[in-house]
Amino acid sequence: MSVCCGVECFFALGCLRWAWKRCTYVGGDDSATWPPATAEEFESVPHLCRIILAVYEEDLRKPKFPPLGGYRLNPDYVVKRVTYQETLGHAPPHLIYLDHDRREIVLAIRGLNLKKESDYKLLLNNRLGMQMFDGGYVHHGLLQSAIWLLNQESENLKQLWLENGSCYKMIFVGHSLGSGVAALMTVIVVNHRDMLGGIPRELVRCYALAPARSMSLNLAVKYADVIYSVVLQDDFLPRTATPLEDIFKSIFCLPCLIFLVCLRDTFVPEGRKLRDPRRLYAPGRMYHIVERKFCRCGRYPPEVRTAIPVDGRFEHIVLSSHATSDHAIIWILREAEKAVKLMKEKDTSESVTTAPTVQKFDRLQSFEKEHKDALERAVSLNIPHAVKTSDDVAVSDGRVSTSAITEDQEEEEREDVDEVASKQKDDVARSPNWNHLVERLFERTDSGKLVKREDVNVTVL
């Protein structure tokens, strides 16, 4: 009897300890050791949130979402708007925005529409480990949507960039479902920049707001120099590795699902998660907006922290009543605006008495070093397919390079791209076929040798 009582007490204490740790874990703990972001690098986020909101508007001159702060959208800069009727279920609605003030060409993609069956079909078009791509794994349905969007819009984007000069940036931005599509579009574009007029890699950027887990860890770290993910406090989506199709099957009982995922992940070792090459993650460099504290009521002045995490990359579900509300684009917009305002006020007050603590060039160098350190950390943790760059190719022309392709392979790929481009000149539509280009991306085998894709045929649905 005494032995049974002892065992019962042991399990009871274990459950109480687990419950205490889970209930006291807050969103801010994920980024507690990260350095703060600067106003200069985060300043564009509120503006991009406003462009995404424009996709939801029926009349841009009479917006349902009135401008907040100084972030206003110029309807005259909207080049093209695409609705559900035009996408035919292949992709979410989006718009192309030519921002002459900021010198940016923006492709903005909206998030999930709970009333649209096509969005659910896009999410359901995947299973764990279904799609290998560029030496890792990605969400199959999101990749198909990204290819379809490039086939439709790449010629427009190329023309806009060539007409407005080489100083304009190419920005892909999306929220929730759209964030995964935008991230995978960026991965394809930076590997085939010739198809967009030869745009330099440093002028291509992606902002994934409330990002879906869309790519394996080696790819998430590899493209951290061009993909930036923004997470608001306790948002559930970047934290759960549960397949997206399971999440949205359970959308009406989401708190129950979050609790069960939290319980399950407690018994999965961290090393096992890292060694699973099929496990998907939120992409790129992470920006975490923190504005609530443990056992404190209400919202506090938000602060933004940034890093390229490898282990502990938003792996813990937060049992919070705000886990779903923090996913909303309108809340991300409001808190991002507050954060930028506070950072600018702080910079102004400090500049009166002292010199800037971080110069622009020094910040660029720190970004490059962070990226290189993250790549080396991925290799040290034995993450499958992680690539360690040598010193002679780690930094090139002021940016980090993560390609380990030989010169002969690069020349072969360039010849393939030129061959495809020359054939397309005779095409009446004169639009590049991104399906063939995607198939030419290399994947990395377990032995580390680069081979061409042969086992997966990527086609548009």
C-alpha cells in the first residue's frame, strides 16, 4: 500500500510541476535572451501591415480600416488587385503596390478566409514529409500556390522593376496563410533572380506576419538574410508544429487542440525535434513583439526583439487567452506602430546627449555574423541537410551566401535558365514557366552531395 501511495504522490507532484511550468510560461520567455531590434530595421512593418489590410478592402478610397498613426496607403500606387474569382482557388487574393515614396515593389497576400473552401484545400494539400525542396522540406500546398503566383505575376513584377530602376526593392509580404506563400515565393525568386530582370539578392525581401510553419529548419536558417518573420507575443501559429490541416480541421475547438499539443510536446525531447528533417518551422529571422508580462494585467509598451534562433525556435505553446487574438493582422499593426514610435523616441532622446550606439554599417555586419553563426549552430546540432559555409564564401558583396554549389553546377544552372528564357521569347504570352525552374533547384542528400530533383515533380494544380 505504501509503495502505491508513493508512486501516486510521485506522479501527482510531476503533474503539478508540469502544470506550474506550462501555466507560468509566457510568450516573452521565447525571446528573453534576444537583443532589441532597431527602429530602422523594423520601421517598414506597420506600413506593410497596412498594405495587407488593403487586400481586404472593397474601396481603397473609403477604407473600412481607417489609417492609424502616419501609415497611409496611396490608392494611386496600387498597380493590380486580384480577387478569389481571379485566382480560381490556386492562391489567396493579393495586390501589387508600387510605392514610389519608399522605392518598393510590394506583392501583398492576405491570410486565411474561414468562409472560403479553396483556402482549406490549399492547407489540406500536404502531409508530413510530402514535399522535398531545395535540400529540405516545405509545405506542398503552399509551394504549389507560390509557383502559381509567380507564373501569374512575375512578368508584371519584372516590368515594374526594370521600368523604375535598380534602386527599388522587391518585397513579398503575407499574413498567416499568405505568409507561407510569400516565404516560398522568396526562396524560389532568390534562386532564379534572372527571371525577374537579374534583381540582386540584397534587394529581395520577405516579411511573414504571424507566419505559418512552412519549411524545415535548415531552410528557415539558410534564408534568414532575406526572410523576416514577425510574431506578436503569444500567437499560436508559429509555435505549433502540428500540420496546418489538423489545426484548421479543429478551428472551432482550437483551445482543446492547443492544450493537447502542449501536453504532447512536453514528452518530446528537444534533440528529437531538431533531428527530424520533416518538421516545419517559421521561416527566416524572427522579430518578436512583446507587450505583456507574467501576472500583469493589460498591455505594456511593446518592445521588439530579434534573432535567428536555431534551437528553441518558438517550440513551446503558450496557454494564453490571447493565443488567437495575437494572430490578427489588426493587432500586429497597432502594436508594431506603437513599438516603432517608442524606438524612434528613444533614439531621438539618446542622440541629443550621446552618439548612436549602433551605426548602420555595424548593424549590417552584425546581421551577417548572426546569420553565419546560426548556420554553424545548425551544423553543430547535427540538423539534417544543414550547410556550413566556408569563410571564403560566407560573405560576398556585403551579404551572406549559403550556397555550396560548385562553379560547374552554377554554370550549368545558368545555362539552363538561359535556355528556358530563350525559349520563352517565342511564347506569345511571354511569361516565364516557374515550374521548370523550380525543378532545377538542387537538394542535398544525407551524404552531403548535391543532386538534381528527380523524385518529385512540381507542377501547378
